[in-house]
Amino acid sequence: MMDPADPHNLHDPADHEILETIQIATAGNHSDASMERLREPLMRVAGVKDVRADVAAELVTVTFDARKTHAPDLHDIVLKSGYKPALFAG
């Protein structure tokens, strides 16, 4: 039996968000404009709440509702946008 207090219990019928934050390192993004082109498609994904781009660190931080989307889907958006995830964040 699943513990109803577990924040990752996706079978919980309560209508509340389960927010997660991930960082995606992106290789080759050196301008605000290129990072904005990546931010826009991520913000269109159901459940994405916030996308912050750090141009200097070539890093995108995404906060999302884990009930509506998943980290691999967000990584796919990065790839489909023409950017390559880097091996390491930071």
C-alpha cells in the first residue's frame, strides 16, 4: 500500500501540484537570444511553471509539476530545439 503522505504518490486523488526542479546544462548557448529560444518551447509544456536561463553557466533551470510532465520530456524539448545537453551542470 502506498503511503498517502509520500509527496510522490501519484495515485493521491488530491488536486495539488508536485513541483520538481531540474537543471539542464546546455552546450554552446552563449547569448540571451539563444537561451530565450530554448525557454519558449519549455514554457509551452504542460506543467512547466518556471524556466530560468543562466547564459554564463550555459544552464537552464526548470520547475515543473511532476504530475503533468517528466524530466526526460524536458530533455527531449532541449534536443528538439537544436541544443545539446552538456555532460555536467555548472
